[in-house]
Amino acid sequence: MMHALSLPAAVGLALLLAAGPVRAEPEKAAVFDFQFAHGGPTAPTEEDRARLRRTSDTLRTLLTESGRYSIVSTDPVREDVAKSSDLRACNGCAEDFAKKLGADAAITGEVQKVSNLILNINVYVKPLKAGAPEQAYSVDLRGNTDESFDRGIRYLVKNRMLDGR
């Protein structure tokens, strides 16, 4: 036995089918510049700081290209961030800055420098929904070079952050 749809129901169904699958909007993320973890063996050089800026830019680019995130500019809070100095030890200031920017998540990163041979890149994603847990991702580097940082951040994003591990 066949059931006929009313004309309004048939039109509505046709519009839904024509629209295709529903895609979720990318999550708005405030991606703050990488910082060095305190307690490294030596003070960061200008070359080290330039490497962190490049790595921060690469992280933003990779997350945007993934389609999972829409990156909001952190420029409006840049001076406030500079005053807090350590986004990992400021009692939630990164989340406050991200909320101020209209983001859904705060993403911070730090590099632990054990020596010029042994380094570690850490990225932390904190969804701003009440009670949502922070996710931490990490990759070890061997060598304090542009190439090792570039390979490290690409590996971390592709194989940890976007792969769900």
C-alpha cells in the first residue's frame, strides 16, 4: 500500500534532498602564538623566537586547511597576552582571551627545550563549553632547526590532533 505525501511535505522533502548533506560549521578557534616552557637550559634567541612564530603560523594554516577550525585573529588581545607571559600558568587567561574574541576553543602551544638536540612541541585545545576537558597533543623533536619544527608540527596536527589520538 502506497502513502501519498501532501504537496507541502513533498516540497519540503525535495528541498532537503536537493540541499545535500548538512555540514557542521568549523569550530572557531583562537590559536595563540607558541611560547617556550619555562625552565629551559638557555634563554631563547631571536632565531628561537622566529622559529616559534613560523610554527604558530603553520599550525593556524594546517588547522584552517583541515576544515575543522575557523581561526579567529588574536591581534585584538595581543597586548594582554604579552602581559600574562605564560598562557599555561595564568589561571585560564587564554580561555578568557578566546571568549573575548568570540572563539569556541582556545588553542595554546609551548615548546620544551631540554637541549639543542632534544625538544618537545605541545599543543593544548581547550573547548570553551562548560565542563569540556582540555586535550593535549605532543611530539618530540631531535634538533633545534626549522626543518625539525616544521616536520614536528605537521606530524602533530595530522597524526595526533586531526586523527583523534
